[in-house]
Amino acid sequence: MNFCPNCGNKLEEGSNFCSKCGTSINTASPNTENNNANNNIDFHLPERNIAMSVIFSILTCGIYGIYWFICLTDEVNAVSEENDTTGGMAFLFSILTCGIYGIYWAYRMGQKLNKAGVKNHLPIGDNAILYLILQVFGFGIINYCLMQNELNRFSK
């Protein structure tokens, strides 16, 4: 199973370009195994500075937070190899349901991160209930920070 080295999108067999971001795919990549020495991830996962992400979210009045939400969703889908709902669709569903889908999203993200941690031999634990409770009480930004912290462990 191959993933785009730029965005982590699942690639179709024999494709030369990523269908999501358009990046040219070099099928003979010698660095693939070196990039994945510590885990089984087949793509490069960017490590985000959590404090800067929170600051950017505040300075842009939440616009960066939307981008962060979408990236978190797509990256967790990639590491867990569960492509249920893309980040854009999850954001749209959250808006359409007045935030109710966001509660479900937080719970599912905890489950997916736990699954990815088990698969890649990283002790993450199942934080689905914690994410759900934080989301219900309006602390979604804390969820983003906790999820990004776990995702940063996959990029090392």
C-alpha cells in the first residue's frame, strides 16, 4: 500500500501523480525504508509545533484551526489506514450538524490513533473517551493539541 510522500493520500496502484495534491510520484524511491526505520508508516508525516499551531489559530480567528482540523483528520486516517471520512468532509459534517458530528469525530480520532499506535508499536493508549468529553465541554483546541502530540510521535 503506497501513500503520497507530500500529503499522505492513499495512491492507486501504478499512479505517477497523487490524485489529491498532484505531487509527482517516484516509484523507485531509495529513501522509503530509511524514512520509516522506527515504524511502519509508508509516507512522510510532518511534525507540527503545537504551540505555534495554537497561536496561528488564535491570530487568524480560527481559520488556521480549520486547516489544522482537516490536516489532523487526514493524517490520522493515513496512519491508521482507515479512510472513513476525509478532513474536508468531517469539517463540513460538523458545520451541517451544528457540532454534533465533531463530538463523534473526536471519539473516532481517539480510536484511530490507538489502532495506529498498536500497529506501529507506539504506546499511545485509547484516549477516545477523553477526546469525547473535551469536545462535549467545548475544549476542542485541547483535543487538537493532544492529537497532534500523538501524531508527532509517528513523524520521528
